Amino acid sequence: MMENENLKVTGIYSKFWRVTLVIFSMLLIFIGPTYIPLLLTKVKVGYISSISIGFVLFIAGLGLMMFLIRKKLITV
């Protein structure tokens, strides 16, 4: 019988949440400044506001990635 004493299945340190947060931060970093302003200009939102929303999403993605690195959820 194998004992998994160090297995964490809940909280931010579980594998599911680590992978989900990394994928979400990558989506914010890459899709935020490229496709979101494109979609917003198609919906007739102003150019400056769509670019600024894309920039905010990019910064949010970088902030989430830095949070994950500082909490040692991912290693560089």
C-alpha cells in the first residue's frame, strides 16, 4: 500500500490550480494585447480605450505570472 502524505489536492498548491493559473496568465499576456483590442474595435469601442484595456490585461497577466513565481508555484 502506497502512502501519499505530501499529496495536496485542494488550495492553490494543487496541480489543477497551478496549471489553470499558468494557462490563464498566458492567455492574459498573449491574447490581452492582441485579440481583445481587435474585438473591441469591431464592436465600435474607441481605439484608445481598446488599446488601454488590452494593456491593462497584459499587465494583469504579468502580475499573475509574477505572483506565481514568487509563491514558487512555478520555477523559472
